[in-house]
Amino acid sequence: MPAGTLPTHIRLVLIAVLCLAWLPAHAQSRPGHDLPGVTVTAPYTRIHGGYVVSGNFRVDERMPTVVFPAEALVKGDILSVQPVHLNDDEYLVLQECAVADCRMAHLVQVWNAGGAVGRVRNSEARVWIAHENKYFIWMQRLPSIQRDCSTCGSRFEDFQTLSPPMTLIPVGEEAARNRGALRAQPAVAVPVVAQSHEGATFVVRFAGGAVVRIRRMHAAS
């Protein structure tokens, strides 16, 4: 699987979408956050259990493989990501921009058909946001692992933490065993084919049938 940067035209589109979509949170209107007891009127938002729960995410038609929050995630947010079904070769990825122009991205979390992989804090479905940044969710297919030993894993679980955006690079023992297959299969993000809101939950369906339910939560006070 190539580890270089994305083609220039795709990278420029991604950067443009990120810059337009994720204005700094302090510059955006966040109705109800300053007035306890006032009903929040932002789209796809409700109050539940002391939290503002929002499904205000979107997929831009110019970048149909990327899910991003319509309002920047900030410190204290909890991002809920629930894959309803992933196929064995599918990996759901949460990245954040590592530099201002988003030419490099930091890997936050990966989910495969077995659940969240790598370092998981408290919950497989929830990611605690430590700082404001530009975050985005996407999916990639990787080759099926050739299990040639009794201790071999059935899926990739270790990945390079810093890479160009929209790039998932397996590392470690399983990557070494399957280096040929990784090189032979191009790294292509899976497009979103349907999106909808179920109350305060954003629901996306990817090509191939995988469904993911996404919400953000923040203490109402």
C-alpha cells in the first residue's frame, strides 16, 4: 500500500473542505451553551442526561468519503462512534489534523470488525476530545490477512500514528507478513452512499453496506 502523499488535486480539495467546514469553535454560534435551561435550537440536537447531544455532522459532496462535524470539536467533547457492521476487510478511521494546513494527520482511533483497536480509554464507542482541532472520519479497505501460523491475527491492529490525511498504514508483525498484499492493493477510501439523521444521531452507510452511527456530547453546563 503506498504511503506517499495523496494526489495534489485530492489533497487540495480535502484541505479546502476542512478549512471551510471547521471554523474555530470560539468563532461559531453555540446556542444554549451559555444559558442553562434554555432549549438548544441547533439542528439535530437535544439535551439528555445533563449533556448536549448533537448529530450535526455532514458529508460534503466534494469529498464523499469523509464525515466531519459541522461545528469544530472542542476540549471536553465526547465523540460517540458506533459501527453497526464492518466487514472483515474494512477499517473505520478517526484522524485529526497534525498541522495547520492538514498535510499530515494524527491517528486518533481505528475500528475493525472486532471493535476498537489499539489504545482504548473507558469505552470502545466513545472518544474523549482533549483539545480543539479538525477531526474527520472515513473508511478504508485493507487486504485480508493470510493466516499462516496459529498465533497470527485475523485483522490488522497496529498502525502508523502520523501519516498524510486519508491514509491508513498498517505496521507491526501482521503488516510485515502481508507486505506483498498491502503493496498490491491500492489505498482507496470507501465512499458514503447514504446519510441521514435519526434525532440527534448522524447515520452513514458506506459502499459495501457498513453502517456507522455518530454523535457528539458535551456537558450542558
